[in-house]
Amino acid sequence: MFPLHDDNPTTTAPLLTLALIVANVLIFFWQLSLGPQLEHYIYALGAIPAVLLGNLRLPADIALIPPWMTAFSSMFLHGGWMHLLGNMLYLWIFGNNVEDAMGHRRFLLFYFVCGIAALLTHAYLDINSQVPMVGASGAISGVLGAYLLLYPHARVLVAIPLGIFIHTTRLAAGWVLGFWFVLQIISSLVATSQTGGVAWGAHVGGFVAGMVLVPLFKKRDVKLFAPRRRRWR
């Protein structure tokens, strides 16, 4: 089930949501320009649990920035086109409304705090891992958690693959995001080091952080569990 669009209007322009998307896309094009050096920079700028929380130290030629800074730099790196496009789609669909509910500056702070919470969840689940974590998924998971509590009744157009066919339908955001969260939990429980590639624990940690933090970051006049604000045209 893939979200395509929601019917939830905003009252302000999503400037920071757009800025984050542009930044991620531009940095991905920079990644593509690196060629064989890409792996070097993934290890230098990605977040490695054993470096952040353990005793591992990177070689001097790889340690371009202090380990704590990789908590931020890793959020702007992606493992491929599908990784990037999937993340940016979710950020565009759900980020604009969360930014609208929080205001620009608080939304940006919220985004990074959720990203760090997601990273720490992933790192504590495997503190000795030497695999770099990259991607905006953890921070965006926080955005999804916030959206779930803010606008569970908004309608989301989703695509559901049925063999060679794709069926589209409109579902309440609560069902769409609730299903997504349950899927992340199940995946994190069944994942092993041999099925790696996706930081499922980071998705869960970011989502929970988003739900916990949204009451603190939203504007005072914004209510949780808002009713649906308009119908599809």
C-alpha cells in the first residue's frame, strides 16, 4: 500500500518541507558524482552505531567530522533512487501538514529530534554494528507519527498492487499510518543481520518519538485528532 496524496489543506506554505526535499535531492546528486569514492563518504558521513556508542574509532582518513555530527549528516544521505524517492514522497504528502501545525522553526527542530531518536533506537538495538545508517527515514517516521495524532481522519489516496494491476482507493490516514507502523514493528522483529538493508528499528523509534513529541511542538490552537477538513473533489 503506497500513499499518493492526501486531502488535507494547509494554511501556510510548507517552506521547510520543500527545503528539506531540495536538500536531500541535491545531496543525492552529489553522491552520484562521487563515483568510486562514494563508499568512503558513506562511512565518513553515515551514522555507525559502534562509533557513536561503542569504542570503535574510524581511521583518520575516514573521520572527516566528529561522530556526533554524523547523526545529522546521515539524514541527508540515501542508498539509491528508490530509497530517496520513497522518503521524499512520504515527506511531501505528510510533512506539509505537520509543518503547518507546528510552524516552520519548530517543525525543523522536531524533524531533527525525531531523526536522532530514530538513530539512537537503531544504535541501541545493535550497538556493535559497523554498518553506516543513512537516510531520512527515521526523521520522516517522526513526521508520520505526528500526522497520525494530528489528522487521523484525513483521507489518503493509496495505490495497492494486485498482481499486475494497481488498485487505488481512499482511506483514513489513521488506517494508512497505523498499518505502516504495524508493518515496521513486524519487520523489526523478524529482521536478522542476514536480511539487513533497512533500519526497521529506526522507523519504529522515529514514529514513537513523533507521537510523543507532537503535543510539545504543535501550536497551541492546533488540536490533536482533528476532524476531516474537506472532501475530495
